[in-house]
Amino acid sequence: MDIRKNLSQVDLFNGLSLQQLDEVASIVADKKYKKGELIFADGDDGIGFYIVISGRVKVYKVSPDGKEQIMHIFGPGQPFAEVPVFEGSRYPANADAMEPSRLFFFPKKAFVELIHANPSLAMNMLASLSQRLKQFSYLIESLSLKEVPGRLASYLLYLSDKNGSIDEFDLDIAKSQLASLLGTIPETLSRIFTKLSQKELISINGPKIMILDRTGLEYLAEGESKL
Amino acid sequence: MDIRKNLSQVDLFNGLSLQQLDEVASIVADKKYKKGELIFADGDDGIGFYIVISGRVKVYKVSPDGKEQIMHIFGPGQPFAEVPVFEGSRYPANADAMEPSRLFFFPKKAFVELIHANPSLAMNMLASLSQRLKQFSYLIESLSLKEVPGRLASYLLYLSDKNGSIDEFDLDIAKSQLASLLGTIPETLSRIFTKLSQKELISINGPKIMILDRTGLEYLAEGESKL
DNA sequence: CGCTGCGTTGAGCTTCTTCAACGATCGTGG
DNA sequence: CCACGATCGTTGAAGAAGCTCAACGCAGCG
């Protein structure tokens, strides 16, 4: 069955038998979202969590004057919005589909019962939350201890790694969204791209990035040098 | 036994039988730390996690030029450093005792076995990690979307709540530490205390705080007004 | 009694944001 | 096929917020 096949490729369900996967599949709601569509809002009642099957989802907060901070971008195979399943009852942020996306929704109560019955599912979920915690630590460190050029340098190095440590690649999100992910605004990001390019650390052409001086970027990312 | 009695008051072990508590107690290492003593450093091999029995512990990151960001302060009953137990192998931050502290240490491997055998322990741990995740979300939002006066206002309201929503209370940490918790430096924090006081939102005398205009503070905390 | 750590204050500067304008690209409808 | 508007990205000028560096008061403690 299609749902079970998709579930079998999700890390969270690693180590489950076919029968267990069927139990999981039986509680899934298969949902589709258009690009830009709201999945849930900050403060909504959290009736379950999601896993991205295709597309991408951003989880973010917004300030009263409209500035947006992206907390995390989730791609295929990744679960999100688990918090209200285990603690409290409300989603602590907003979530939007960044592209047309297919999501599996897991209702809170049914999923908790599955966890009780499946220690390895519990362990997988603990690993997943721990990883998220680590990513959040990194974001906090980045926002508080690095300046924007350092954050951008880190992101570019991360993207390069993700593409197999090559020096030429494309940005995976729009620059305005990248600004929001790095805790700044498009104008500032644009100026810093220009500076990185002037100092010949990178070259840039639309979404195409080329790393010219990896060591220089690494120093920037570690906060050990300035522009 | 002393260890079991202490464990029984920890939320993480809620719902465990006396026998189960004894199993948990059997893997505990009882540790003492002096004020200011390092518990572990960023990047150290994570061989287990801790629960604070008495005293207080700060978990923090440091930038190359020495600026410190406190991620969280843990008090009695609270577990910390669980991440490397479930995902990866290294502590993602530093931890210091802020006061003379007694901690229980739980070795990774033995604890994971306990979790496998105790679904309710797994659920409690999931709840604990979820709560931490929520707190980190809040810190990210605070650092990225609020200015320092807003962060301070939030913290003062939080302290007031913790003391039973009264208007007069003492800061629970040194101002230099509060600066680090709010993502700023002592000089800036000091100037903002002065401003809040000039605008008659609070009055301040050493560590003694009095809230004079709660509504005004709430507006500040929500980012809907400026100083 | 003097040292040390903490907190405060001032002056100057860096970084980032705000506000405004403008060019390029893209999809839509005429 | 072209025209239009919308979105996105870039650039400039000005201003705000916060940081750095330096000096100094004060309290606690050896």
C-alpha cells in the first residue's frame, strides 16, 4: 500500500515490522497543501503532528510589526510539530507549505498509544526531538553570538556540504526566505552577499553560488574574522 | 534510601513504582560541584545526562571573542544534557554549576535500557524534551524578534509570575548573568534598567524589583511599544 | 586595608534596520 | 504577442540599537 511504502522510508519508523508499519499507517491522514498555504498557526490547538512526504514546510514565528523568523525548514521524511503531542496542547509557532506539499498527519491520541506499545518507536522519537534540540541550540548560538556575515558563511558551507562538498551550487530557497532564516532582512542580506563577493570569498549570480575561498568563509563562520 | 527519595520527587520519574525507582537508583552516580565548576564542555563526549538535586546549573555557549549566551538555567528536579543520550555523542554546549550543587548522573547505556523497559519513562522523557524545545523556540523568538527592553520586560513578568504574580521580588541571578541570558552585555542591560525605571515601569534597588506599571511592561514584552 | 568582582556611566563607533526608489523577472489576461 | 502588475532583489541615505573601551563607585572578603 502506498502509505506504508512511504512510511517505510521515514527514519522515525526505522526498525518497525511490516505489521507495526500497518498499525501506524492505519492512523495516518494523507493531506495536500498548496504553495504558501497555512498548515497551522501559532497558538492553534495541537491535535497531532506531521511528516513531510513531498514538498517543503517552514515553521516560523512573526513579530507584531511583521518580521518573520524561520525556525526550521522541513523536507521529505522529516516529522514536525511534535511538541504539543507530548507537552502542552498548542502549537508554539506557525507552519506554511513553501511548495505544493503532501503531508501525513498523525492524530495525537492514536500516536501516543502506538508509542506505548513500541519502545523502538519511542527511541526514534527521542532521537528526533534531540536532533531538533541540537539544531535549535545552533540557531540560538548563531543569532546571539555571530554577526550576519558569519551566519551567512555558515549557511553557505552547510549547503556546500549537503551537495557533496562541492564549490558550486544553487541556493535552495529564495533570498528573502534565507534572510528570514538567518534572522535578518533582505536588504541586509543583499549587502552582505555583495561584500562577500567583493572580498572574493564567493561569486554569485542569481541563485548560483561559487565558493572561491573556503578557508576565508570558515574563519568568518567561526566568528574569527570580520568583513 | 536517600537516592530513591530524591528520585521520587523528579517529574521525569512520575508514575514509576518503587521497584522501578530502585532500578533507576541503581544506575545513579551522586556528584557534587563547587560554585563556578565546569560540569562538561562543548564538544565533550556525552556519556550520560544529569538531574539537578540541589543548586543551579547554567548551560551556555561562548563565542571566540568571549561573549557568553546562556541557553537555559536548570534548578532542582530538572534533567539536562539529554541530547547526546539519544542522538549523536557530544554535548552541544558547556555546563557550569552556578552555586554549590548536587547532581545525579545517569550513564547513557544503562538509562537507555531502562527506557526500553518503561514506556512511561519514555513518555516522561518525551514530555521533557518537548518542553525544552518550546523554551528554545521562545528564546529564538526573543533573540530574533524582540529588542533588549522587550526581552527584559518578558523576563521580569516571568519572574513575577513565578513568585505568585506579586509586584515585588528579587532577581534570581546576578545582573551580568541576566545579560547573558537575554543575549546582551551588562552595560546595555544596566542602561535599560535605568530607562525602565525613568519611565516608571519599574523601580529598582540592587536586586530588588518593583513592578509599577504591569500593563506597560506587557506591551513592551509583546513588542507593541518602545521605550 | 586593599583587592577583586559587579554594576554603572559616558563617548564613540559598528552593525543593522528603515524608508524609498528602481530594475528585472515572471505569470496572467487582454 | 504584448502589456501589466506583482514579486523579488538591489542600492542609497539616514537613523536607531547595541557594542566597545574606559573610568569609576561600591560591597564583600581575605
